[in-house]
Amino acid sequence: MPKFFRNVYKLKGGKTAHIRQKENGTFEIRYRRDGFNIFVSSKNLGEAKERFIQALCEAKTETMNDKTFFGQYAMQWLDVVKKPQIKENTWKNYLWTLQTYVFPKFGKMRLRDIKPIDVQKLLNGLEEKGIQRGSTNVYSILKPIFEFAVAEDLLVKNPMALIRKPKYETKHGEALTVEEERTFVEKCIASNFSCRYAYILLVFTGIRRSELPSVEISSQWVTVITSKGRKGEAPKKRKIPVSPMLKPFLPFMTKENLTINEVTLSKSISKLAEGHHLHELRHTFITRCQECGISRELTSLWAGHKADNSMTSNVYTHFSEEFQLGEIQKLRY
């Protein structure tokens, strides 16, 4: 027990709380102002102060957050905090995840009323329905939203602190075999699908579907703007040499034939390559390059993969155009 203590506890903003010590040695701290009515006690003065600070924070949070609803706050976070950092498509994916999975449960709840058990139930429910990726995406969005709310003193504790992170293994798919690829190209030629020439370009260059609108084609090169750059970074162009497999189709690679909606591209491929999805055309090109003896570094350059920190990766972008045009001739099967 301290021999002496101040009976006034100074708070930020010039406010004060009063401390008194009862005959039995218990310290009491009380604050009745500005709509607050806080009272704590303890045998230990330091512990009493800690309890008082905690109670004051909770009272402030309750007052500030009484009309703060999750849906409103999440949209503010998405537009003000996240949107300036990410591309438009990524922002749309965030919004879709919130509107589809989160807002139906938490949208009209007050921020402070959402408990860890509520979040865990939401994630468990998605996993039980087989929506593992959705569960992972919800976790990845809720975590920074609640962290920001804590930083703004809207919450005392983050309800995500004890949440089990969902596990989701990304399915990368498999490359088409040489025979499957040949059959696929033949079906493209024979079909009247609007996206048939886009498919042929994708399977013979390995470009991403999101890079298709930026395609420029000459007799020797296919040039695209790499789509994996971050918002704010300067656009990065990369060049893929025209292979012997692609060359016969160059007259059909017009802007009109390659201007296809991404959703149409993704949905229609199953009609020409049953059991396969669009991204597997990219895997197919990368696999054929490796099978035909083209180096991993050069294949990575053409595919637009991010370089690692190895010396090999740091220098592979310096391959001469003459060398690349020579190496692509190996891609003949």
C-alpha cells in the first residue's frame, strides 16, 4: 500500500477522475462526467488505474460505436483505405465478397456487437458448404477491417484475434497433353465460336486472359502489358516471340477476333476442352516450352513470372531478341 497518493487522476484533454482509499485499504476511482459513469476498485493502486483505463476505453468505444454499423464501416474502409492501393478488378472482388458472404450476416450489426464466435460461425458455415476459397477471402478482408477499427479506437479488441485461419489449396490445373492440345486447336478451327482465335493465341503464347485486351501482334512478336503489376506501378510490357505453332494463324489474329469478354472466354472453353479451364492453356504453353528444351529462365520471361532473388533470375531479362527468336523455333511439335 503506498504511503502517499494523489487523489486526482489526470486524463487526456484536461479531464480528471477522483481517487479515494477506503479504511480497508481498497482504492476506488470514479468518473461521472460527459455522459460517463465509471467506477472501479482494487486493493492495488496500479491495478485500479489499469482497470479504470480499460473501463474508460470500453465506455468510449461503446459511445462512439453505438451507431457504427459494420456494413457502413466496411464500405468506408474499402473505398478510403483499400481502393487507392489496388486495381479496379481487385476492388470489385473485395466488394463482391463482402456483399455475397459478409453483409447478409454482419451488414446491419453494430461493429462492437460482432464477437469472435460470430466470425468463426460465418467461416465454418462457408467451409461446410464447400466454399473454401470464399471462406479464405472473407478472413483476408475481415482481418484488416477490424484491425483498422481497433486503430481508430472504435473497438477495444479485434474479434479476429482468436479466429482459425481457413485453409484453401489453390488448384493450378494441369497442362493439356500434346494430343489434347492438337484436338483442342482442331476443334477451335472447326467451330464458329467467337473466342476460337483467342484460345489459339493463349495456348501458343501463355498470356493471361486479362492481358488479351493489350495484345499487339507483328510478324515476329506478340506484345502485351503484364497484368500482375501493382496499382501505381508503371505498366510493364513483355514480348513473346511468334512460334512456328502460332505463325499459320497470324492472319486471323485481328483486334476484332481477339476482343472477347473474359466471362465468355472462361465459360466456353469447356465446350472445346472438356474438363479443362482457361488458365490451363497458360500451363500448356509453359509445359511445351520445357518439353521442347527451352530454358526455365527464358520461359519465365515469356510467361511474365516474377523474378526471384537468384542471380539467374536477375539477368534473364537481358536475353537478346535474336537469341529469343532462335529459341522459339524449338517450339515445334
